Amino acid sequence: MNSTHAAGLPFHPYRGYAGLPPLVGLHTMEEAATTGLTVSASVERIKRIHWSLRRLHSILTARIPGTPVYELKMAFSLHAYFCAEHVATFAQRVTEMRQPPYGLEVPPHPLLDVFFDEILAAPSTEALLLGIYDQALPAVVRALENLMADTNRLFDHPTYRICRFALLEMQDALGYGEQAIAALVSENDRTGLNEWLTLLDRSLAAAGGLDGCKPNTEEMIQRQFSAIPYVYDPVPRRDERFKDPFNMGVNAEAMLFDPDIPPLPKTIMLYFKRMREIDVPEMMSSILFEVTGKPWDYYRDMTRQLWDEARHAMMGEVGFYSLEVDWTAIPFNFTWSLGLNTMLTPRERHAVLFTIEQGLMPKKVGKEYEWEVALAASDPLAAMIQDYDWADEILHARIGREWIVPEIGSQVEAMAYGDQAWSRTLVDWKKWKEDGLTSHCNWWPEVYKQACKHWAIEPDAELLAYNATYEGTRADLKNVAS
Ligand SMILES: [Fe+2]
Ligand SMILES: [Fe+2]
């Protein structure tokens, strides 16, 4: 045993037994004795960050359908998922420290809401990117850093800990956002939005900063883009790489389940089905925006699923990359998200989603079958993609059973309800053609030829002639009622 310990405690510098760091290394003794916020001050800051993440989550999910750029739809999905997770942990921390009512459902300062309302109503992708990634996220990051610096890491350790984890992901989101701004926002765009960006700064300053630590400037703020309240836009838009969005000319499932067709070409259809899932975040956005008053766990689960579906789309993109197939030659129809978002209620949309996902659980017609096709094709990438896709769908079917089934009744009733609603959105195949929205052209032969080049094989004449459409058959191979 070290004799200095037996002789008494050294105070300068204070040391633990045999030189071990005191206080588990969270603080030096000097820091611990002189740093910290009251519980009240800590709770107030957590509530501000909680509210800001909640508003950011709502902005990111709301703007997925109307933002044309595919990569941004994907980024908004991930960043919304980050926000949803941290909203939950920050809310929980408040409930650990305080008795109800917690005041988590109300804005902590009205001008904080003006700040976020303005970003929600941003009239262009450029303004939206600057609002989210040049204004809101840097303010969230500052608030997290300040709280971590100001609070006592020992006394308020649970707060310190959740801030660290949140900071990690918020910095990731910010890093991506900075690249998005560099790629998509010109100096001219920024100059044109200067006045608005100053308005955002002033709104935040008038609220005492995002975390309320600065003195309020008490300035009266005139709303600009949110002067007329924001109206949610449910119509999906895609960037110029996505052509012919009404095209339902190639029935992927009819090929996938045809026992006479070998597995390898079916991997193209698997990748098509994955990348087509861009339409799921586009659709789930409208559920998240229009369903109000649910517990946060609902929004958290649904946002997790929304992000998973975005991942599925990108898994398809990876698949096409691996086959050296130019996916811009493929029309990824948006008729599902368009139909559901504009023709059905949020409850019907969720039931359709559940019907599809629960319908993918049986062994012979669902996700396991898709995985087996990929395995049989001896393509390890396709197999891995389908393996994870299947795993995700198990969670999604469970999310459906937890949240939408009890709203409707039994599982059988929920599936019948979703089934009927889905068919109602699918009766326009001929009309889209008559209206000149699409010719439902058959994109398959061209794409199949590209993949054959990669596989170094001659295209099969019968497969080149594949020509099954969605005219009378849904993606689950049931007949479309007309
Ligand atoms: Fe999916
Ligand atoms: Fe899913």
C-alpha cells in the first residue's frame, strides 16, 4: 500500500488510491466541486433541446415527398430517425427528474416555434437545406455542447450521457448537411435568402438562443414564409433521373414467383423491388404528419420503419451498382405513394402497409422466398440484401400489429381493411395511359441486357420477351378489382 494514502488525502492534486483517477474520470475533483447547473436549469435546457429535435423530426419527415432529390429523401429519413430516438431519451430524462405534468407537449418559447415554422415552410430545397443544416442543426449542436460543458458530469451524469450520444449523431447529420449545401446551394441562392436567414437568427436570439441560455432580445418577429400557415404537400416528387413515374408496365412479382424462370435474372427484379421502396418513406411521411396525439413511441417506431424503408431503397441501389446496371433506365413508379397519400386516410394507408408487410411473412410467398431466390442465384450480395430486408420486415409487421391492428380490430379485419383500401388506389392503370401520363413501356429487355453484359452471358430469348404488367394484377399477385 502506498504510504501517502495511509498518511492522509492529498488535496493538490487530489488523487485516488494508487493514483487512480477519482470520480471514475468524469471530472477532476476541482471541476466537480465548482461545475454544475441546478436541476431546474438542466431540465429547462433538456426541454428546449427535446422540443427542437421534435420540431426537426417533423420538418424532416414532412418534406420527404415534396423534395425531389432522391439522396435528400434518404438523408431526411436517417436524420429524422436520429431525432426521433433522441426525442425519446430527452423526454425520458425529464420524467426521471420531475413529477408530472412535464410540459413536453408545449413549446418552451413561442419564438422557438416561429424559428421552426419558418424552416418547415421553406419554399425551396435550397431554403430548406439552409434552414435545417445551416441554422437549426448547428444550434442543436451548440446547445448539446453547452449543456455538456455546463452540467456536472457526476451529479447530472444521465443528462451528460444522453447529450454525448445525441451529439455524435447530430454532428453526423450536420456533416452530411454541409456537403448537401455545398453541392446544391449556390452563393446566389444564399444571397437571395439572406434576409430570411437573418430573420431565423433574430427569431432564435429573441427566444434566448435554442437552449434559452442567452438573454432574450425580446424583439418582435414578423413571420416571412410561415406568415400563411404551412400546408402539408403529399404529392411525391422525384428528381430528373426518375422518368415515367406512372409506368406500371413490368410486373416484378409475376417473374419472381414464376417457377420456370431461373433465379439469376430474378435478382434484377429483387433490386427493382428494393429501390422502388423510395415510395414507402414518401407515404409514411403523410401518416407521421397527419396522425396527431399519439404517444411518442408511435412516432419513434414509425420513423424507425421509415428509415428502414429508405435503407431498402438504397440496398437496391447498391444491387444495381453491383450489376453495373444504370438504374436511371428504370421507371420507378410513384403511383403507390401518390395514390395512398392523396386518396386514402392515414388509417387506411397504415392498414395498406400492414396488409402488405404481414402478407410477406408466409414462407412461400414472402421475404423468405425472396432470400431463397437470392441464395439460389449464388449472388452473396443479393442474399445479404434479402436477408436484412427480411429481418427488417419482421420488425415492421410487429410495428403494424402493435399500432394499427388495435385501431381497426383483429389482424384479419385490419388486413381486409387494408386490402380493400389498396385496391381502391389501383384502378387507374388504363386511365393513366389514356391521359398520356405513361405508355407503361416495357423497360425489362434493356435492363436485362445490361445485366447479362455484366454476367458475360447471352440474353435468353424467352426472358427478353418477358411482358407481364400490373394492369390486372397487384404486387401481391392478387387481381385488381376494376
Ligand atoms: Fe421494405
Ligand atoms: Fe417494411
